[in-house]
Amino acid sequence: MENKSYKRVDVLAKVRGKAKYTDDLRMEDMLHLKVIRSPHAHAKIKNIDVAKALEVPGVVGVYTARDLPFKQSGTNRPVLVWDTARYIGDGVALVAAESEQAATQGALQVEVEYQILSGIFSPERALEVGAESIHGESNVVSHWTIDRGDAQKAFALADVVLERDYSTQAIYHGHMETEVAIAEPRVDGLNIYCPSKLPTIARNAVAGILNLKQNQVRMIQPAIGGSFGAKGPDAIILSARVGLVALLTGRPCKGVYTREESIVEGTKRHPFKMHYKVGATKDGKLTAMDIRILADAGAYCNETIRVTARAVVEATGPYVVPNLKVDVKGVYTNQVNADAVRGFGSPQVDYASEQLMDELADELGMDALEIRRLNGFKEGSISATGQEMKAVGLDDCLDALDETLDWKNRKKQIKEDSGGLIRKGIGMAAMFRGESKGSGAVDTAGVNIQTQPDGSIIVYSGLAEVGQGGYTMLISVISQVLGVNPDRIHISSYDSNYCPDGGPTVASRGTVTSGNAAVLAAEQIKEKLIQVACEKLGVVKEKLVFADDKITDIEDENSSITFEEAVDGCYAKGENGYGYGWWSAPETTWNYETGDVSNCEPYFSYVYGANGAEVEVNLATGKVDVIKFVGVHDVGYALNPEEVKNQIAGGVNMGIGYALTEDLKMEEGAIQNVNYCHYLMPTSLDIHEVIPVIVEHAGPDGPLGAKGLGEPATSIVAPAILNAIADAIGCRVYDLPASLERVLEAVREGEESRALNMSIEKEKVFCETRIGQKSSERKGMQSC
Amino acid sequence: MLERFLQPLDMEEACVMLRENQGKGKLVAGATDFLNELHQGRIDPDCIIDLSKLGELKNIGREGEELRIGAGVTMSELEANEEVGRHLPALTQAAGSVGAKQTRNRATIGGNVVGASPGADLLSALSAFDVTLILRNQDSNREIRLENFILGAKWCAIANDEILVEVRVKIPQEGTSMKFRKLSRRNAASVSLLNITCMLGIKDKLISDVRLAMGAVLPTARRYQAAEQLLLGKSPTLELFYEAGRLAKEQVLCEADPDDLDDLDLGYEYKLKVLPNLVSNMLLEMTEMEA
């Protein structure tokens, strides 16, 4: 039976237009911010002349990095560059004005003198001897390796060895609300209104940058219009920019980016270049892999260290590979800064490993699902980093996919449905993914639950609701632990003055971390109420059941007190109805010293999934339509099944964009498609049937067994689609996205190789016909 | 810097305003192209004259053998109009394929024609028909054939005191079939990589009438006469249609600026690959033949 679904707590305000987003907020005397950005990919700033800008009516001030309390150091993207711009879009100066128009006019009048430096526009170039150094040392941001068993020997002994190259592109998050922040000065500090995925981290960072104490910055989170991994560094930088203006002028200041500004300056998904070599026995058992990956970090470090850490752990896909070499480097270039985009290194390596598995299966004449069953992680399997895998849900996911697609039959039948110009194909992909931050990071969250004397409940959480349904998740958890109606619970939106730190909404960690903290907090309240109930009902605590807004004696359903009575009893004793939960994730390990992570436990838990796609490919144009998509995900325990299904569907939509149309085209570091007219995300007409399937293989660490889903939902959509395209046209696309041009090219290659096969086939048919004729002659049959 | 926004309530007033602001008054109707240009900083008009309140530009009606469509008719209105659907289904399809619904609710046929974008969906469809445009200034009306009006990419023969008021389309003969098809990177809200309109009449198993027009290939949407001439009077066959596709491609190669052919942004490499097949497939579909 499916679990109970909960209505999203934020839905009514949003669909009625009542939700207040940051750009809806107005303040008296408010200034408006515009950013002057470097038009050069790499340049020294010789001089900034602000005189003309200051003459523009309405302009109040022009500010540069020299106006910040400190010179920012390190390799993360600064609020404003000190003397060197490292990509097109790097912030150089700020203009504050009475109106947005005046700020825009003022920004046009700021004269920046640049000395143009040579730029680096590919990770390969960045590694060449003599390449310009982007941050004063090596261009290598991060370097992780795995060396297990003896790959070289295993390749020599393998029955089949395949080598393939894959590449993936930079993509944009596509959050509907662009980056925005308002800073409001107080006598003793600042209030900042900013939609971000990491409000407490942003508060701390802004305080540091502006030389304030953390309790002097009050970060308030209005409704947010999407994140998908964005609104991390960009939110911090914009908050600090408006904060700086507010401190210097004593007036509130708002900054909001246009779509073009958001695309030019904001972070993107890391483009990967990947070389995979795999060895296997003729029965399809993997014996060795050698994987080499270059990730383009762009101009600054930010999350590249952990993105590449995830990539090295998950590079093999969810398979046992006894002999393994992996080498992953993150490299600086003078391109747009890469950071988190829903998936954080997983979609790139999944794209490669899952296409490779299909090609290996083809090579061996095996079924794609079977080769994954054969090699996939089982309970106790050893991972690439030598970790013993527990609570492995892969086979459950593969079985569910098999059943939902009717895989074997459909694979045969789809060829019969195919004809003329439209070719159909079916493909699949499988995944595992480390939960939460991992790689040794501190990973914690707090939740504060305050039951009011009338039995209503207010929750203070540091979890950023970015549209993923985090608040509703908290309600689901708390109402289940306390046995109360969800309508009783109100979630206070984030305010750093009242809410405990919940960490960032990243790494699909919200449910596990804040959900667990909510369980701990609710358990504390439960303890307090149990004491009241024990006294009133005269039973021992083990016999009490919390359900239906009551606390009941398990042996006598007529012996109960209502939740209100229990809370009232609690306050009557001079106690309170409060609970505070702080959850800290189990320890994980990583080797930051040498970068060799062959023996690490990088994540405390893993999630599993299997996706399948049916596509139609137009042979004349290369146009692909994903006519059916099945997303199977092991979520441990579905806290809110409707939300789970929608999150899977949303992930599929995003993955279809990654697979087919989304592509930030860069020329010498300049993004060519800077708005939605040219950056093409799928529309509702590009999404056909999507079937989300929930698998519940309870995890040991999540609240009520739940696991994270945000990023897994999109991680293997692209390879499932690319495998289906290959099935449809008999030829493969190796570079993302599978654009019209690339698919058409593959169609042509497929036709050429088919023509070659056909001529061989004709020979065969000719021979067989002659044999056939002979046999029919023998039987005395007439041929017509 | 924008200083004046004028909104005439009838044609008379509009013409006067246009003349008074000669050279500076920028005409807009749906403003869908205009706003884009403005936000991109490609234009910087002093004065806007908004034609969206002119009810007289909103009519669609039959007049003898002509369908007369007011320049202010929106894509959505065009798409929903029964008369257009009955006589010019390709125009209905083209109107329905433009941008997103919000764009179609504002964008007008007049704007699409005067914009003269190489990939304008309506221009591809209209090019397949006999179309006369009615232009008006303060003193008089003027008629001009569509093919004489469109001079190049985003370039048309309109004087800066003139307003396009009507698009007159000759209704094709009964029994003529027609189709509009658009190739784009996604299924909605996307510009055409190539759009193609075909009109076909068949009598006694022979092709008695044929029009083939394409947009988004050459700088202007236009007919492909070599292919049309090949088809005319012949019996429809697979080979004939393939040959028509090949001839259409030839025409592009002949007429395109040789420098353009190498311009990756214009996408000629891909377009030339798919164009012959699109033409032949369209003809096959219209004659219900299998590839």
C-alpha cells in the first residue's frame, strides 16, 4: 500500500500569487544595483574611471573591490575582482542608483581600462607545459585517483576490451527566479533578504566579507523561485554586493540580475571530457576499467574539489570492477565558473559508464539489463574506493524497471513498431549515488519544534525550501512521529535570527539531515508528552501509541488522551512542549593528502536507480522525441509519494534537456546563448509520457528509512535516452547534447555501416536462397 | 532614449502621427519583436506608435476570391479563424507554430510580414500563395505583391510614413491540398531552423498545381520554382519527389551567398543535409505515399 501523501505547504500561496518573492519586496529609500562585468576572459585591470558614471542623474556611488573591508584571498570567486578578471562575467565594479534605469545608465559610463591577457579555453590547454597560470600556481584544482588490483594485467587477460571517449557540455540551472538580494542597514548590522540554497552559509560568508559578526547579519529567506544547484556562490556574492552598498550608503539596496546577467555570470555544470577503457570476460563479467577524466572548473575553484571527488567515486557506475584505475582532474580555465548543478558530478560520469555498459553488452551479444544485473552491486559488494556496500537497492530497481517497461518483449516489439522515417528505440541506464555531502565533510542540521499550549506546532528549521518540498517533508516526518494531523504544523520560513543551521540544500541531503533532526526534536517532545500520558492513563510508556491526534493505551483503545490534553498537561507542570534536534551524519573518510582514494568510505549511504527511455528518431532530421520515460528510484521510504513522483518527473524533464537541447555554447570563453530564446530547455510539448516508479529499500540512516532523491532523479536520464537513440538508429552519439546535427550524423554513419552489412547480408541471403530453393525443390513445392 | 508613447485610436490618427514623427516613430503592434530588439539594445527609438488599438486592422473576411486579413490580426486569432482554416490551412498551421502561446496572443500577421525575418513562419506560408499587401499613408493606399515587398533579411519595401493595413490572399482552388511544416530544436516556443509550405493540386493523377515555399534557408522566404516546374504535369512518384528535393537544394546553393554557406551560425551544413528529404517527405505525405 502506498504511504500517505501530503499537500505541499507552500502551494496555496504560490498558485494564488500571494507568495512574496524577494523582487516583490520594496523598501523606502531603496537603491538599485548594477554590476559592471569583465567583457574579457582574462585581463588585468589597469584603471577604473568612475567620473562620468557619477555624473549620471540618480547615480549615488560606484564601488570596486577597494571598497571592501579586506582584500579577498584564495581561489574562490570574489565579490569583485582585485586586479585580474578571469572570465567573461567576472564582477569588476558596482553602481548604486536611485532607480534601476539610472543604475543601468551609470554602469554604461564606468570606464574600465583592461590589459588583455591570453586566455585558456580548454582543460587540455590548461595542463600544457607553459600554459598561463590562472591562479598563480598549477592550473590543477583537484586531482583524485584510484588504483585497485592490477588493471594492466586484467586488460591483457580480458576477452574483450573497449575504449571510448565521451564529452559533456556546460548547462545552466534554469531557475525561474534569477539571482536577487536586498540588504537593509540597521544601526548594528544588516538584514539581508535573499533566496539561496544555503542561507546560513551565506549569512556567515557575508559577515566575513563585510567584517561583521555573524549575529550582526540577519539573513531572511523569502519565497524562492528555484535553485537546481544555483543560488550558492552567486547568492553569497550578490548578498555581499548589496550589503556593501547598504553599509556604505546607509540605505537599503536591491540587486536583481536579468536572465542574461544570470547566464553570463552565474555558475554552471562542469563540462567533462572522459576516456573510458573497459575489459570483460566473454560471459560479460567486468574485469578491469581505466578511466581518465578532465573537468573544466572554469575560472575559480568553488565546489570543483567535491564535484570531482563525487565523480571519482561514482565513475564506474554501480558495478563491481576488481581491477581499476581512475584519474580525475579538475582544471582551471578562463571559462564561466562551474559549481553545483543538480547532480554534482554524477550525471557526467553516469553518462559515460552507462553508454559504455550498453556498448559492452552489444559487443558480447548480451542484454543490457542482464549485463547490469551480472555486474551490479549486491549486498556486501566492494565499491571502487574499497567500501563495503550496504542496503543495496540496485536489483530491486532493475526488477522494477524490467517489469514496468516489459523490457525484453518491448525491446523486440519496438523494432516492429518502427518504420519509414521514424525509428523507435529503447534504452536503459542504472546508477548508484553517494548520499549527502560525503568525503569527510561535516554534515549536520538542526530543527527546533515548538508545540504551543493549544497543541499547534511551529517548526524552525535551517533547511532551505528551494521548491523541492523540504518543508512538506518536515511536516510528514513530524506528523508521523507525533501521530498528529499535518494541518497542525506550521513551518516558519528561514530567518537566521531564529532558525538553527540546516546546512545547504545540496547533495540531496535535506530529507536525510533535516529530516533526522526533525525526528530527534519530535522524539524529545514525545518524551515530555509520554510522561503526562503515563500519569493520566496509569500505564507504562511502552504501551502508549501516538496516532490520530491522540495518545492511546495499546491494550485499551478507550483509554486515551488527546494531543491537546497532553500538551496542556505538559505546560501545567511548568514544562514546555519544545524539542530541539541536531543531527550529525555518520563519519566519512577521504584522502586529502595524496588524493589516492582507493581505500576510503566517502559516503555513509548510497541510493540506487534504474531509468528507461523509449525514443522516436526522425531519420531525415535527427529530431529525437522521448515518447516514454520510466524513472525508477530507491527512496528508502517515500515520506510523500506524490512529491516523490513529481520530483522524479521533474528530474526527467531536466535530464531530457541535458540529453537533447541544453548547451551553453562558448567561444573563447564567451557564452553565445545568453537567454531563453537561444538556450533551449524542454517545453511541456517536449515531454511525453513519464512514469515514476518508487522503490522502498529502507536505508539505515535516513528518517523513517528515507533516502534523498533530488539529484538521482536527473542523473541517468541522458544515458538512458542516448542508449535508446543508439538502439533506434544503430549508431551512437558520444558527445552531449544529442543535437539534431549529431544525431543526423550518427544516422548517416549508421546507414553507411548498414549498407556495408547489407552487402554482406545480401551475399548470405543469396547463399541461403539457393539452399532454400534446393530444399523446396526436394519437397516438390512451387516458389512464386 | 524613449520619450513618447503614442496610441492612435483610428487609422487617420495613426497616419498623422506617423507623418508628424517622420523617421522617428517606431510602429509596433504586438511588440513581440520590438521588445526583444529593445532589450538587446539593438534599437533605441525616441517614439513608439502603438497600433494595437486600431480595431479596423483586426478584420478577417472573404471578398470575392480573396481572403482579406487585417494587419493587426494576431497569430492566435488567425489560428482560430474558421475561414482561414477552411481555405488556407497551411496559414493556420504556421500561425499556430509561432513562438509560445503568450507570443501568439500578441504577435500580428502585419508584424511578421514587415519584420521580414528569414525564418518568419507566416512568410513561409504566405510565399506559397498569391498575396497582395495594402499599405497606407496619410494620402493614399498602395498595393504591392508580397514577393516584391520583401527585399532581404529584415528588409522590406515600406516607406517610413506607411502602415501595412491588410494582407490579401487569393483563395486556392477547391481540392488543392496544402501543408506547413516547421523544423526546430524543440516542439514549442522555438524558432524555425527551416519551415516549408507546400500546396498541391492533382487532376487525373497528374500534378496540376504546385507551390513549394521555404523559409529560414535563404535570406528571404520564397518559392522554389525549379522544383515546382519539375513536378508540374507529372504523375507523382517517389523518384520525382526525391528529384524535387534535390532541385530545391540546388536552388539554395545557387542563390545563397557563398560566404554564408560556410557560416556555422547560419547552419547551412545541417540545413542542406535535411532539406531534400524534408521536401520529398512533405510531398510523399501529401500524396499519402510511403517512403
